[in-house]
Amino acid sequence: MKYLEDIGSYFLMLKRVFSSFTKRSVLRELIFKELDDLIIDSLGIVCFISFFVGGVIALQTALNLNNPLIPKALIGFATRQSIILEFAPTFISIIMAGKVGSFITSSLGSMRVTEQIDALEVMGINSLNYLVFPKIVALMFYPFLIALAMFLGILGGWMAGVYGGFTSSTEFISGLQDDFIPFHLFYAFLKTFVFAFILATVPSWQGYYMKGGALEVGKASTNSFVWNSVLIILTNYIITQLLLS
Amino acid sequence: MIKVENIHKSFGQEEILKGISTTFERGKTNLIIGQSGSGKTVLLKCLIGLFKPDEGFIYYEDKAIQKMNDEEQRVLREEIGMLFQGGALFDSMTIEENVMFPLRMFSKQKKSQMLDRVNEVLKRVNLEDVNKKFPSEISGGMQKRVSIARAVVNNPKYLFCDEPNSGLDPKTATLIDNLIQEITHEYNITTVVVTHDMNSVMEIGEKVVLLKKGKLVWQGDNQEIFKTDNEDVTQFVYSSDLFKKIREVQLKEKE
């Protein structure tokens, strides 16, 4: 019963997010601020992880290629497929659920505890539109981050493969180009948009409707990470089943 | 003027407000007092529309808030200034941005005009040279004053204060009380203050409403409160050691 109530309140929140819009000039500023907090501030961690995980994928593939009949181009191929299909869109989103999700929940939760959300409501401002809508818009730029993760992951794989002496640059690039299906990119970016929406709204819901004090803010942040991860994994499965199987 | 008529409010099985009726007058500081759990804050939150009463009506100048459409309620809220117990200043904004916030949201003034107004109200609450600081960089008393400045910057008709001097030293508390009263008279607004501080009652209680267990048990002004024989009032007023001593002296003098 509680879960049904929660789902209902999530959708009611979404309805309010897209009604009674805040003044356009204020909203524009808020969107830029959220872009900075949610996207630009995540660049460092995303670049670092993508580059090294790309390298590890290439290394693991190379170290498991014992059969001389299997072409070395497979290293590039495996790196591309792993990075584009799953690592960049899904696993970076799980990492972002920890970073961005906790940030959103704790900032909204703190605003709830210190009555800042009440202050907005008393002033006649639709606090959900003011606080959550800019986050949703900012996270619609999330696919750019994922595109960068894809590029750096493959670059990391290329460097690990070539400079580690496992393959030549020509072979790696040939593997990257083998059997490339552009629809896989569409699939990857489509699910990235869905994950971006989950990343913006689920932590917002957790933070906005939390009750209690500082301890509950911490609990809400943890719950937010758990629910975000579960939803991302489930949605990933459903989208993959629908589009690729 | 705000008129409250037979307000009831429950949370689950527990009835918090049990049929409260009173009026809060314009140009006066109206105080809602009572012990913790008496329903003061719930009544205040009903007045400002954060809670919906289960029964009864709240009239703002003869118009019931429950009968207003969304647009009328939005306009009414623009006329409300609120001072929250903890100040509720936005952490991510400077003091200047905090005070300017209602103007940016609702007025069409140029930025220079808004800045002038911000400086004017900050000066009015005796705060200068704090414009570029963040709320975490100033003291609790200063935060309360900034919060008052933000509440009045848009020339509200109604000012609500939730325990404005809680957590402040007696000197700063008196300063905040006096500031609220001065602003009330200066702008001729209807001010409602929730407090359990008897010093505030003495200082600024032009109309005092006493709540007990969700019921209104007495109303009057800060002179009458020390003369009445109402048992609930005497219990509340003389619960502090200081006022007990004053009472003892008064009774001795009577004898």
C-alpha cells in the first residue's frame, strides 16, 4: 500500500513540476546553475572513470585472447561494444546516481528541514517547478556527458591496447569499425535520456517529501541511491529487451 | 485584518485545533501564545495556507482563503511576508540576493531599483555591509533581521512570524521584537507573531491570543493579561520563575 502511495505521490509531483511556471528569466539562471552543479561538476569523475575502465576492458580482452586464430582487432571491437552498449550509458548512470542523486536529495532535504521550501510556497512560488524543473532540463544535457564517456573509454582502450603492446593502432581501429551498427548508438542515447529523467526526478522526490531532521536527510540520500540504481537497472533491462532482442 | 472562524484541524486521529475563532487586527502586533503543543504553529500554518483547515474559514479582508481561486491565492501570497523560526534564508544566495528574491520573482523593476530597495530595507533592520555575505557567515540574530528584511521588501499587507526570537540572547530578542512592532506601525500591516516568550508579550503584545490544547482560552492585550483572573492565563504567565516572583510581589502589595 505504501509503495502505491509513493508511486502516486511521485506522479503527482511530476504534474506539479510542469505547472505554474517560474518567471522565465529566473528559470534560465537556475538552469545554468544546475548545469554547472550536475553536469560540469561531474566531468572530472566521469572522464577519469571512463578512461581507465576503457583501458581495463581492452587489457582484459587482450589478456584473454590466447588463440592465435582470433584476430587482435577483437580488442577494439570488444572495447567499443562494451563501452557504447553498457558501460557509458548504464554504469556511468549508476555512478551518477551516487554523485548527482545524493546531491539532489540532500540539497532538497536540507531545504525542507530548514523551511526554505515552505518559504518558497508562502511567497506563492510553485516550489516544485522552481526547484525540480531546472534539474530536469539540465540533465537533458546528460547525453553529452555520456558521449564524452564513450569517446574517453575507447581512447583509454586504444592507449592500453597500443601502448601496452597488445595490438597495433591499425588493428584496434579496424576492430572499432567492424560490424558497426549505428542503431546501437540510438539505443544507447535513448536509454541515456530515460536515465537522465530518473536521475533528476527520483532523488528530487526523495528529498522534497522527506520528513524529519539531519539524520533523515542522510537516510533519504541513501534511499535515493538505492532506488535510482534499481530503477536504472530495471529500465535498462526493459529497454534492451524492447530494442535489441 | 484577518478573521478566523471556527477552525478545526486534525492530523490522523489527533485533533490539533478545536474550533478557533478570532480576529487579527491591522496595524497591530497580534500574538498567538501558548505552551508547546498547544497548536500555535499549526494555526499559523493554516493562516498562511501551508495547511488546509478541516473545517472553518479564514478571511483576508472579508474574502475567505478557501473560496479563492488559484490566481487569487497567488496574489494573496505576494502580499504575505513570513519570518520563519530558523530564518529560512536560502543558503546558496548572498544576503542581497535573499532580500531581493521576492522582488525578482514578482516585480518588474530594474535591477538598480531593486538594489536601492534592498539597501533601504537592510538599513531599516540596522544591517549594513553584509550584502555580499552568505547566511552562514552572519550570526543568528543578523539572520533573523535579514529574514525580516526579506519579508517586508515587497511591501506586504500581512506579516507572519514564527517564534522570531527563539535561540537569541535577551538583548537581541528584544531588538527583534521592537523591530517587528516598529515595522508593523510604519507600514500599517497586520502582523501575527507566534511565541511562548512572555517578554515578547510584554513588549509588543497589542493583541494576545492564548491557546491551550488546541482551544482558544483567552484573548486581550498585554495590560489585561496581568490583570485577568483566568486560570489558564495565570498558569501560563506565571510558569516562569521571574513572573512567579513578580506575581508574589503583586499579591503582597494587594494584601
